[in-house]
Amino acid sequence: MAISNANWSCGAAEGPFASVPAPGDKPACSVIPQKSFPCHPSRSRAFARASGWKLANNPTQCNVVPLNKKTDWRDRMAGKAAQPESAGTIERTLRAIRCVAEKGEFSLKEFAEEVGIPTSTAYRLLQSLGDVNFVEKSTYGSYSIGRELYRLSSLVVHDIEYEAMARPLLQRLADRFQETCAFALYLPKEKVYTIVELINSVHQLQFVVQRYTHRPMVWGAIGRSMLPFLPEEDVQAAIERQGPAPEPNMPPITREDLRNEAEAIMREGCFVANSPNVWGNNNTAAPVFNSKGQVFGSIGVTIPSVRFDHTMQGELSAAIVQAAKDMSAALGFRERQTRAQVG
């Protein structure tokens, strides 16, 4: 609503008050401009008490503003001026929660350094987080994730659809290379993997993949890309459960084979499996990690050997590695958490 420059009116009086309204009387106007005018201090205060208005600090000038009404442009501007400070507080709190979730257990000094705030401020912030059970303090003085933050995290994880998370990444690869793209989950109890999301090639000749079937870790790029990052017992179990080779004349995979290729996978960020059979496939895959730095799955692209151009391997590998990194980041992973297990 536009406010004119005319003297404000309150139903019966204009300018200086002619009389003091009775208690409970309301001004006829709905919006009163904040306009200063001379008046007697005692009469202005009496009017304020009777009618529910507030006065400016200067007792000889009445800046009359209705209580419990929408503020005018001056108040709104004051609110905007305060926004950067509020935004900074929110950002600092979010950094604090992220630090708690990523570190798990930490000292006050580590927390202050990670969030980038003084120790005294960090102490007060941790107290506030502790009040809502986002943080718990041990008897030794260190801090750890609180039960409420665990609860909220479990609610989020429970509702995550990993297939939906992976699909746009696979679609980006499929649009670029026009080949079969897949995302697989590692199943630690069974020591196998299963493909849960798939985008098929646009070509008639394509590699047919069944979803949700258990597959040995040692055959193909998807499983092999994960093996260097698995615990030793998982690697041994994968070797023992490798089953028959997918193609004739392929020797069994040994522990030494995995040890020799682990360094290359760590360096390149992916594993490439080329079939010796002309009717075989080229498989390239990169591992995906969860927020704890553990193997979560793998993203891969399969191309029939008769259609594969070896000059595109570098471009293909880089794109797959980036997709796996994007998926890992979406799961809360930070690259410094990785380390090879096979060695």
C-alpha cells in the first residue's frame, strides 16, 4: 500500500492531538505513516498507553507506530541490514554439524579449527548442539555424534533411493557414449555385487544385463574396481567364490593378480577389462564410496568389442571416474578418506 505525504489522520484528529482517545479506541486508518510532530510528552504517553501505540525515544517528537502491525519500510530495511549476520550464523552452524558428522569424535580444538571459529565460540556452539543432543561429551573431554543426529541421519538414509540418485549420472554417460551404463551395489555380507540401475545402449547390438542378480567380484570391471579398497577377508572370500570364468580359456583369478593390478586402479581411479574374444566386451568401471570412506558400489560402461574404439579409452575412463566421484560426493564422501586394502 502506498503512503502519501499528507498529514496522517486517525479518524477525528489531525496534526497535534486535540484530545486523548478513550481506552480501547482504535484509529480509523489501517496504516499510519511514521511521521514526527510536536506534542506534549504526558499527553503522547497517555495516548500510547490508552490506544496500544509506541513512541520514539525523543519525548518531544511522536514517531507513532502501531504495535502488532506490519512494519514500514524503515523496519524492513533494518531487517535486511541484519540478514548477513543471521546468514553467517546459519552457515557457521551448518559447518559445525558437517564437522560433527564427518569426524565422528573430536576435541574442542579440532572442532574450532575445522569450523574456523575461536575456541570460546566453538565451546558455546558445542553446548548449543549438546542441548539438542546433536553432540555428546565423553568423560575424557572429547565430543562425538549425539543420539538425535544419529536418529535424523538414519531417517534420511532409510528413505534414500540409490537408483534414483545414480540415474542422472548414468544418463549423462549414456547420452555421451550411447552405450550400456550401470550402477552396482556391493553386498558385504554375501561378498558379491548386484546391478540396481541400468540404462541400455541405443544400438541393436548391446550387452544384456539383468538387475538384482548376485555377481562374482573378480569377473568384470565393476567388481574388480572395488576390490583394492575392500578388507582382506572380503578379498579372500571374493577369490574363493569366483565361480566359473565367463569366457572360455580364462584362468582363475589369483591373489597375486589382484595385488598386481591394485596400484593401477588406485592411480587411474578405475579398472578396464578388455575381452580377448571378438564377441566380448570392453568394460570400464570406477568405485563409489560412502560417507565413511567404505566401498559402496561401482559405476561402469560396457561396450561390445566390435564397436569399441581404443582411442576413446582415455575419455571414457575420465567420464566414468567423474561420475563415480559425483555419486560418492552425494553420499557424503570426501576423497581424503580412501585407502587401498589390497597390497
